Amino acid sequence: ILAGIAAFFATVLFNPFHLTNLTHTFVISVSEHAKMWRTVHEWHPAFAWTNPVGTGFPFLVMLVMSIGLIMFWLFSRFLKPRLLKAPKNEFEVQSKLFTTLSRILGYSAAVFVCWVTFISFSFVRADITGLFFCACLVTILLLSIYNSVHFIYLAIGLSLLALWSGNEQAGYEGRYIYPFVLVPAYVVLHIFVSLVSNKVRVKPLNIIFVAASAFVAIFLMMAVFDPFKFEQSVWHLKQFLGIKRIWHPAYEANLGLKYTHLFASLYIVNLISIVTWFVFWILQRIIPKSNSKIEDEQESPEEFSLVKIDTAFIVIAALTIYMAIQSRRFIPVAAIAACPLLALFIDQIVKTVCAARNFYSRNRFAVSPMSISLRVFFVICGAAAVMFFGTWWTLKFKRIYLDPWPNDPKLTSVFMRMTNSDAKPFYACRFIKDNKLEGKVFNYWTEGGFIAYGQQPDPNTGKTPLQLFMDGRAQAAYNPAAFQVWSEIMAGGPVFYNARIRGQKLSDADYVDIGKWIGQQMKRHNVWISLMPLAEFDSNFVKGIERNPQWQLVFMNNKQRIFVDIDSRQGRELFEGMFNGKTVFGDEFSKNLTLAHNMMRFGKTEEENKQALEYAIKAFEINPSQTPMLEIISAARFGQLVPYITNFCKNYFDEFTKNKHSYAEKDGYMRRLAAARIACIHLGRIAGVQGNKKLAQFYTAKMNSYSSELAKVAGSKRW
């Protein structure tokens, strides 16, 4: 047994078999280079808002809820009645204490729910100031509910105070939101309080005072501070329909939350809240509030006992939350472990309060059944939520995963869309396999696994013909030095770092120097081929290697590019094979596109340039998209080809305009749209050269329209 334990720890520490799943946690947490590894993309801390990978916003809301619910759960334990030595006197004291503690708990819970709700909608900051203003808002609402509705006028002063204390340059930090949510907050809180308290009744006219207060607060806020910078007088009501939020919290990074129709939605929510108020008033008159008949017919509930939540359950949830705080890739694990525990906390808090309340009112420490009105309330809310979200998410699923896929005309399955696998190098891997390429490839790290999967491994050794420079198992399968070398090459080396220190942008001469340095590094590491994805086409690496005459492009399509060192035997054969037919292309699109690119680059005669344009047009006819259109437009540097290019762009623009609606209902629409946008750029430029300003403005307007549509379509096809 001891030998087995020793062997296990030796395997973890020395990793002789490169068992990444076994050693991964060790490497990332307590190894010598753990801190360095945790600076890589998804290993960043949850609250590193500038990290371009992943988001910690939902986790922030869950963490705030976790802290608050733990505190409320511990506080609720003090509500349990204690055994008394002198029942009569001590019972009265304990009863008064319960009343005080339950009010504190209720008020604190209302403030907490309000604050968390506002944070989850990114209305306010997750800070003490935001909590303070939420506490003031809830105080005003509770005073208007329990004492007099006229306390609601204090909300006007609160709205002005919140805006006055905010930073105008920071968009007032979202503090303009309070009057817009006053009516919904009042209605929700009042209805809930009326369900648990016999002293509070819904009165129809009260909502008028609340709505009037919100209306006055909004107008005074606009008149005094004008946070949204109205162009006309505050009395021009049309301006209120076009309000856009002016504060975006840092924790929204990577979420793409635009809230384009936020305030229009809030207006609708206000109207719905007013209708709900009157509907609930009617239901309250129809449905009896008393539940005594039902309780008499049912058996007396058993005495409630405080349940001890499993310590292991709490420890596991706490550890996963800690892991997520340290590295955001663990956020889903933390949610799976912690959310059931949060639900259990809520359940225990509600039952403890209910049982303690029954003890002092009915002399039994037991959880009584829900009242009829409360049941109806939850049934209606539950049914509405299920219908709303069920319908919404079903339609969203259909739009994203079943409707025509604009990103690609062929790779359109649900799996491809869910995993974004249409961006993977399917055709590039086929090119590698068909040409039986061997050696070492410099690849983008997240595509390493796919490039290995796309090859035929040796049946005896299991090794792939093209060995990877890096892959997605960087933290476990590669040593830190290998990852640092890869990162340095991708960044552009000393030239890039020196420019960054000086605060200067890279010039074309800098990219030439980067290309030379990259070529030297490739030879040093025995690399003769490089494969890069679309997302890296504008990177320092690709811009540098494109300016190194020793490295030439031998494969390209809309999503991948392969460069080879023509000083190497394999690289030279691939490059020359493009022109003599020996290099194998798996599809005609990439073949014509690659030939067009290289012939335009190396063509010397007018005939060769025209042939290059014909190859680009053939590629476009096979797959109407942005990359072949860019190659077509680039041929305009050969003056004699400009009329042909302009005529081609005009014909495509007319044809696209005529069939735009039908194209929008087919797969690959974004590619056609992007190509039309590029055609408009060329046509607008030609019209400007010819002095036709009206036509140039027309194409510029179309180009802007297509750019906006591209962004809109891309945003609508993401979950």
C-alpha cells in the first residue's frame, strides 16, 4: 500500500507519462510556475474585468447572494424559541425580541433583494454606496406601506440626492435609475407584505401617489441635472422614449449587454405594475385571506426542527467558490455546487421564520400551510415565468440553432453552432493530410488539439506527422519555457516589446523586422510551416511573417492561412507545386483563392495579372464571401484591371440588392453581406475619383448600412 501511495505521488510530481488530467490541478495551483500559468486567459481571476476571455458578472451576483444568505441564515437561528425558566415574564420578553429581530430580518432581506436585483441588471455598483441608496429606497417604500402612502414623496428627494452625489463623468454611476423603478419596487414589496401581514391592505388610490412621485422625480432630475443631455426642453416628451443608459459597469465586460430598449422596457414594466396593482386588489377581495378553515380540516403539522446543513456540502461549495475567484474557468463548477446550497439556505430561513411566528401566535413551533392567496400568487408567478422564459428561450434556440446559419454555408449543424467549431481548420487539416506534411508546425494554441485530431497518427508510436508547437493543454502538457517562447513569437518579439515600452505604434518597417526575427526563431525551433486562424490575421505574427520573403502562403480560405519556409525542402515543393499542379487542394475554392493571391503577388505580365483576377472571380463564384472579394479589389492596383473589377462589383451589388431578402433566409448570408460591403467601398471610391459625389454618397450610405447589419446579425446569432 505504501509503495502504491509513493508511486502515485511520484507520478504527480515528476509526471513521467505526461498524464495531463492527473497533474493539471497540481501544476496550476501549487507548482513552481502556478502563478505564471494563472495569468493565461481563462485562468485569470473571476473579477479581472479586463480579461478578454469569459465573464465573471453572473458569478459576482452569486457571490453577493452567497454572503448575504449565509448571514441571514445564521441570523434566523436566533429566532428559534428558547426553553424558559420563568415562562410568563420571559415569554413576553422573548416575544418582543422575536418581533424586533423579525422586523430587522425582514427589512434587511428587502434591502438585500433590492440591491442584488439592481446589481444583476447592472443598474448600480456592487459597493457600499449602492447598498446605502437601496436601503434608503426600501425604507421609504416600507414607510409608505406600513404608515402612510405620502411618505413616498421622500423618493423624489432620494432620486435628486443620488444623482447629486454621483460622478457626471462616470455617467452618474447608474444612480438615475431610482425613479424609473419606483413603481415596480413599490408594487412588488407592497403585494408581498400584504400577503404576510393582516394589517396591510392594497388600496387602489395609493398607486396614483406613487406614480405621480416617480413622474415628478424624473422631470426634476432632467430639469436640474439633465443626465441624458436632452437637446430640447424637458417638456418635449418624445425625448424620454429615446433615452439610452449612460453608465456601463466594468463587470459587464465580454457580456455584450447593450440594453438598447432599457428605458422603453421600464416604461412598459411600470404600466404592467399599475395593472398588477389593480388586479391584485380585485383578487384580494375575491379570495378570502383567512386560511383557518383549511388549517382546521388538515392535520396539525409536525413540530419544526432546525436542520443542520451538511458541513461537507458547505465546504465543497466554499472551495469551488474560492477556485472560481482564483480562476474564472471554475465558475460553472462553483455554480453547480453552490446554487443548491443557496436554495437550501432560503428554504431554511423561510421555514424558521414561519415556525417561530406560529410559536408566538398559535403556541406551536411548526410550519403552517401557505395561505390561499399566497399559493395563488406563487402559482401565477410561476406559470407566468415558465410561459415567458419557456417561449423566449425556445424562440431564441430556434433563431440561433435551427434557422439559417449566416456564418457558414456548409458547417451548419447544431453542434457546429454551439461549439463554434465552424471556425476550426477542417479544410486546412485536409490540405495537411492530402499533401502528407511532416515535421513541426507553429500553430495557434487553441487550435492545436484540432490540428492533431485532423491528422493520421503513426499506428506504432501514436505520433502525428506534424508535431504541434503548442496546444490547449499548455498548463499541463508543456513546460513554462515552451509557452513563453510561443507567446513571445506570437507577440512579435523584441521589436514589439520595445515599441510598447516607447508607447509607439508599429510601422511597416517594424513588421519587416518582426518577420525577419520570426524567421530566425522558426529555424531555431525546426519549424517550417505555420497555420493561423482568421482571428490572428491582423496579429503581429501574421503581419510580420507576410513581410518575410522566405515565408510564403500556400493555402488560404475565409478562415485559415498556411505559410511555409521556402528554404525548406517541403516548403519549396509545396510552393512550387501550386503552379505546376503537384500540390493537392481538397477543394476548388481554396485552390483558386490561393493561386489568385500568389499570382497577384508574383505576376509580372498583364496576362498573368488578368489570370490572377480570373482565379479570384472563380473562387468568389464558388463561395461568395469577403476573402475572394478582397483579392478581387486588391487587383485594382493594376490599372488596366480597374474597369473589369468595377464592372464585377457593380454586377454583384445589383444582384445582391435584388436578391438580398432571399439570401438572408439562406446559410452563409453574412459572407455575402460582407462581400457586398467591400464592393460598396470600391464603387464609392471609384465614384469619388470620377467626381460623382451623389453616387459616392449612395455607396457610402450602403456600406454603413451593411456594416450595421453585419453587427446586428452577428449579435443575434449568439446565445
